[in-house]
Amino acid sequence: MGNLNAGHLSLVEIAREHAERVVVSIFVNPTQFDEDKDFEDFPRTLERDRRLLDRENADLVFMPDVETLYPFGIDNATLVSVPALSDELCGLFRPGHFDGVSSVITRLFNLVQPDVAVFGQKDYQQQLVINRLVKDLNLPIKIICGETVREDDGLALSSKNRHLSEEERALAPKIHETLDEIEHELENGQRNFEVLETQAFEKLKSLGFTPEYVSIRRAENLDPPNRDCDELVVLVSAWLGKAHLIDNLVVHI
């Protein structure tokens, strides 16, 4: 959706490794926002974004308007929904969000016709939804997941970080620290997932966050894990002031 940072640009670098031509789409999608005000307030930095993408040697920047992607209007638009994966975690707290994501991604795929598409791991649930969408609709597109890019103190890069005050910015890396602590416990044999989730939730709450969830899931499909799982993902969603922060960590055990 634009307002690019080093995390977005890392996806362009990955795309360059897998394709002869790299197309970057920038579209602030109205169907992904819970409130009209959030959509209106989202920063549009198109000229800056274009300069950054020029330095990364992107071949084309595709910036459609709302009428191009929703020719019959948003309220009458065809909806693409990915059941199960879209209704939990972030989908539980933001009903309809992933329907907006999958619908706009389908439109962009149809217009651009890519062979490969690159998405970031920071939005872990989103990239699983897109993977399921591509497989279920038999789209001839390979989905590649790029690693989360972080600040030196561990905070995942995000456009939401601009909402953090100086004091909140100093506290925000505690989310990644909490993920690291859970990883350490899992690698050392702890398998009481509910206890780990509750402890992490309460820790973030005591530090001043307003957590939505801390959840340990199967990495491949977000199903609840059992003691025999060898690849897990730990996901966190929390508010810090006006900033909604999400992060995750894949753990191999």
C-alpha cells in the first residue's frame, strides 16, 4: 500500500532474483480498513516511493485508482474469500479484513499476470491466505515469502511504527524479545503451549501493551499444534498507544 520502507524494498530485491521483470503495485486498498478515517489517514508518499523503487531498478510501478480495481463500486464488488485462515487471529479482531486482502490481490494478479509474487513474513497470516488462494484457484503463480526486516533492536519495520511516541518506540522491541523467549522455551522442551501464550500475554500487558493475542500455531496452516509438531509459528498482535503492531517467529523444534 505504499509508504515504503526497507522491508518492502527487500521484497523487490528478492523478486529481482526470480524474475526478468519486476512490477511493484502500490494501491491503498479501501476494503482492508476497519474505519474510513484510517483509510483517509494512511500516508500517500507516491513520489518518494517511486524514487526508492527507481533506485531498486523496479521495471514498472503499477498504481491503479479505485475505479480500475472496483469498476462497479466497492459495495458491489465481487468478493474473494479464503475460509478458515481468514477468520481467526487478526481476522477475528478485524472481520472482513482478509476478504479485502484476497479480493484485491486476485484483481492485481489478474491485471499484472505475474509468474512470481513476493510477500513478507511479517504479515504471516496474510501470506498463508494468499498461498491458499493461489492453490485453491489454480493460479499459475509461485508465491515467495521474504524474511521480516528489523531495526537493530529487533522491532519489525512497519508503516505503523510512525504512530509510536519516543517512549513507546523504546518499548516496542519487547514484542520481539517476548517471541525470542517463547522460542527458547520451545527449543528447551516446553510443550504446554497455553501456559507460554498466557505468560507472554500477561508480560506484554504488564509492560504497557494492549495485546490482542499471543498464539502458537502450526507454521504450515495455523492449526492448533500438538506435542509432535516440528515447525511452529508464534504470532503476536498488540496495541501500543495508537500503533497496532504484529510480529511472528517461526520455530523449528
